[in-house]
Amino acid sequence: MNVTTTVLPEVLMLDPAVYRDARGLFTESWNRRTFHDATGSAVDFVQDNHSRSVRHVLRGIHYQVERPQGKLVRVTAGAVFDVAVDLRRSSPNFGRWAGVELTGESFRQLWIPPGFGHAFLVLSDTADFLYKTTDYRHAEHERCIRWDDESIGIDWPLGGQSPLLAPKDAVAPRLAQAQTYS
């Protein structure tokens, strides 16, 4: 597995080995030992999630204020622009973001540790998005921050289109008003 840091040092791009031949391909999408050796992080994933979305759907910026989740995210079909935002007020990178394109063809994954918000924009007609979490979903602790908050300044590749948003994302507070981590 090849590991590359993003502009946020804790957010890592993971490129697993993909073995191809005339029959097709094989890749190991998760291995605890390989992940630990590559990242130095010992994690215990407790939940897997799968979403399917259409072009221009933008989900996020989502996080849990209590019981924060680390996420290992990947796309199995289609393409997304995936974003992590540092929401730790004590961090020198508070409010900064990292974004990468994830595709079903690349097998690339993104490790987003606890303390970060997460969002993605679908770039293809549809995209299947899978992610492992280090804690369970706790609806009472879920929060979101407005996707177009100028203080964060995410450069979404929308090409002049308006995103398709969930109602909660459309009315999310800006970072300055949001409950974040200490």
C-alpha cells in the first residue's frame, strides 16, 4: 500500500496494490495490519456504510460532536470529489480542507481521522460510496457545516452547476456558528 499525505497531515490517501491479469483484478480493500504498518494508526472499525448518489449530489460537511468517527472512504463505482475539513479548534489547521478525487477505477481510499468533517460531491452520473467508521452513528450527535462556507473556501468542481443538497445541508450553520471539537 502506498500512503500519501494531503495538505492536512493527518488525512491520508491510500493506494492499495491492485493485481491485474487477463482474468480481471484483485485488491485487498482492508487489512488491519497493513493499514497500521502504513499509517501508524491502530483503528477498530465498527460499521460499514454504502451510499449511492447521482451527479451533483453534495453530502456534507458532516461529523459527530460526541463520539467522533474516523472514516476510511472509497468509491467502488463512479467518481467523487472527497473533502475533509479540520474541525479541531486546537489545531493549527482548524478550518482548512483537503480534497481528492476518488474513483472506482483508481481504488484509492482516503483516511479521515476523528476530529474532521467530511463531505463529497458526485462527479459521475452515479457513484457508489463506501466507508468504514471507527464509531457507530449517533444521530443525536450529528452536526453539519454549510458546504459553501467562505471561511473554509472549498473549491468544489461544480462547473457552474448548483449542487443537490439534503434539507439539513441546505440550512447548515457556518463554521463560526458550528459546534466543533476543542
